[in-house]
Amino acid sequence: MDFELLLTHADDRRPVLEDALPLDAAAHLPRPEERASGKDLIDAGVDPNSLPDQRWGVIAPEGPLGDRLLALIEPLRRLREEEQGAPARIYRVKPGMDGMQAVRWKDTVLRNEAEFETEQPAYLLLLGDFDQVSVELQQVLGSDGFAGRLVFPSEAGYEAYVDKVLRWSRSPSPTQQGRAMLFTAHDGTAATTVGYRALMAPSLESLRKLQELGSLSAASLSELGEPADWSAQKLLAEVASPQPSVLFTMSHGLGAPRSGWRSVDEQRARQGAMSLGVEGALDASTLASTPFLPGGIWFFLACFGAGTPARSAYYPWLSRLREVGQYPGRLERLLAALPREGERPFVAALPQAVLANPQGPLAVVGHVDLAWTYSFQDLGRAARNRPSRFLGLLRTLVEGRRAGAGLSALMRFFNEANTELTTLYDYEESARLAGRDNPVDSAERAHLWMLRQDLSGYLLLGDPAARLPLTQAEASASLALQVRPSLSVAPEVSLAQHLASSAGALPPTEAMAEAVLGMLSGEESEKAIASRMGVPLSELRRWRKVYTEAGLKALAALRSPG
């Protein structure tokens, strides 16, 4: 079985890779850069959609640019602070972090040992383009957390996006269920044909079965155009509806014309746009003001759909294939489509345009490198299609959960592949040092390498805390705030009074204090203490928060004369 690439030339919209690469091409694979994630960002003991439990923060560039970006999104920050009942943490970073620098920053700055983990945000909004806050940092944070990004070519884009989020938050849709819509650009190429048969059609069938079983809450599930009856006009007509929807599209992304981009500006404006074959293309200029998925979430599967990195993760592999004389012609065209040395990385113009569009979506998930059919196929010894990898993401989003939580349902497959691949490399090295035969199946390792690289390219653009603005989702968020109100304690309110007013019947104060001291000592796990006390883990952590703040106030009083 071969693997296909979702990339076309911008001029004739013909595939950059006319013939698929066979699986044995993946035998020439370098070991990928380590992406050890350090401590998990997500608090697995509580609801991943709960901002009071998971927390929300911002990462901005250092300097005046970061100051201005923070000012532009201040109304959004205030909204999230109100939802989580606590101030948002703000972090400032230098540009150009590579993968290992990002891991170190996460472990030393974001996961500060002087702070409780409950205060450290899992939802993180990055501000600025890839050359201002690196794509590697977002990938590290997104492997076990909820990371999104906002970048626009002008301040008006930030203002329009923030206004859109606040508008939908204040006036959500009256409907309690979202729609799921799937669209394939049936352009007759092998890649989209494989993608439709292996991913899109099975995904729609699985969603319908889940709905029949009562395991999926959705207003409707639809395919926007069948293989013999599809068009850009039909797509645009369907997605103009204001009913909150999740749109899943699969197409080629636009790559360089055969003669190359005429300018950097042209490349930044068009690379990664949606190729529709003879139908043309949907790019930023088309969708900047046209109603396109108002209040929705778009999963845009195409090469460079989310952006272009400074260096493709596939460059070392493709270069090695060229060095050994493999696949002449095909490789030259493919290498020409990759970022060149010294070129600035950038977020694609198309998702920027729809996010800035007042009648556009609240979040976009896309790919930031070459997107292959590998992410939804197993091409090893047990060849099979794997649309289930995307099912959790679609189901999570259409039911009104947060966009960051939706993407994490896909990223768990990246983490699995990364762990398995690391294990195989360790086996190889152990055998080499011991003078034994290599126990690792090279084809299986090649499969895991391609799967890991393909899955690692998916990124979220927009606020990771965004969700379909459904009445039900809004009610759930309000309920969460009622159950867990702001943790700030006024000086005149005692610990016992604060807890009694917000949690109803509670254990004796001495027992609560003993539980908190047990958490602080670390001699017993938090989950064990919560189980022994008969309370949720989130409630136990609330006790610790209030206890600590009350203690700090008492210490401050000792320092005050009189």
C-alpha cells in the first residue's frame, strides 16, 4: 500500500506528487527530534472543559509587540478570567525556540515548582506569528495540553476576532445541538480519492451510528456533495447558515506553482489555501468577508493548511532519499515545495481570514507541514484504514466541548506513536551495544515514524477555549461557575464561612484541615485523600486554595503593626 500527499501546484492545481511513494521509501528515516513533553499540562482528575479546574493563560512575545497584542485581546482575557474565577497567567517568550528549548521552558517556567499545579493553565493562547512565538513551542504545549494561536496581519483582525467571541458568548445560538458537515474536494486525484474512501465516508458512517445509538448529540450529520455532485458553490451555500456547526474538509493545499512563487507576499497569501481542482481554489481573499461557518469550528485537512514551518519535519528524510538516488523527479518536485533555508515561517492566510471574519468560525484546526494519508491509515504489516483517530475530535467538537479539548483527542494518537517509536529506537540501541541482532522490524519503525510526523503537524488556530455557542454548552459553563465560584476570599470572611457558603454540607473543619495538610506534605496522593474524604478531587483542591490564601493573609497580618 502506498501513501499519498495532499498538495497541489498553485497554477494548474495538479498534485505535486503525481505518483504515491511506496511504503519502502520510509525505510530511509532519520531518528526524529525528541519531543519529551515533561509534566502533563492537563489535570486528568477533572473535567477537561472546566476552566476553573484547567485554567486559561496567554503567551505573548517579549517587547512592545507583545504588549500591544496583550492590549488587543484584553476583553477576551477578562471573559476567560470571569469564567474561571481567577486571573489569567501571562507569559512572555523570546522568538525562535526549538523543540528542546520549548520543553525546557515548559518545565521550568510554565511548570514552576513554587506554584500549585491547580494554578497552572492547561489552556494557553499564543499570540503572534511563528517567527514571534515558535511553532515548536505550540507543538510541545499541544502534545499534552490545550494550545491555540491568534495572529492577524492587522490590529483590526484581533479586534474583530475578540468581538466575535464575546458576541457569541453573550448571545449564544438558541439551539442545543450543533451540526456536523463533511466535505471532500473530489478533484479526481489519487490522494483525495483515498482520503474519501479511507477517512471521510467512514467518519460520516461512524458518526451516524453513534447518533443512532444515542452516543452522539447532533442536530444533523451531512455530506456536502457526493463524488459525482459537488462544487464550491454548494459548500459555501451550506456553511453560510448561522447554526453552530463543525465543518470537516479534506482537499489538497496549494503549494508553489511549477515556476515557483513570484514573491514572498504571494506565497504568504496563497500557500495552504483549499485547492478544488477545476473548480479553482478557496483562499483568504474569497473568505475574508463571505459568511463562512459563523460561530463554528473548521477542521481543514490539507498540506500547509495551518501554516508553513521554517523547516519541514520531512526534509531530512526526503534529502536522504535523494542522496541514495531514490524516486528521481518525484523528490525534486517535492523538495522544491518545502520551505527554503532562511525563509520566515508563517501562519497561513486562509485561517487568518476566516477567524477575522465576523461571520466566520471561532477556531480552525489545520496542518502545518506536508499532510499525508498516513494519519488515517495503518500501512505496516496489518494494513487498514483508521478513521477512528479523527472520530473523537469530531464528536467532542460537535457536542459543544472546547476546541483545545477536541484537538487533544487526536493528539493522544501522536503521543502513542511517539512512545512506541522511542521504545523501538531504544531496543535498537540496546541491541547494538550488546552486540545482538537488531530485533526491530524496520518496516514497523518506518510506519510509526511517518505516523508520528504526520500527526505532529496538526495545530489549533483561535482561542483553545472556544466552543460551539450552543445553549446547552453555555448552561453547562454557568453551572460550573455556580458549583465552583471565585476562590478569592475577602479578609472579613473566614475559611469556614467561605466553604460553608459555597459547598453546602462539609466534613468537620479539623478533618478538612487535616486533608489539606496531607496534600501539602505529599505523603498521600490527592486522589486517595479525595476518596477518603468522599469529595471530588476539584473540591479537595478548592479547600487547599482557600486554606493557603487564608494562611497567607494571617501571616501578612503578623507583619502589620497594630
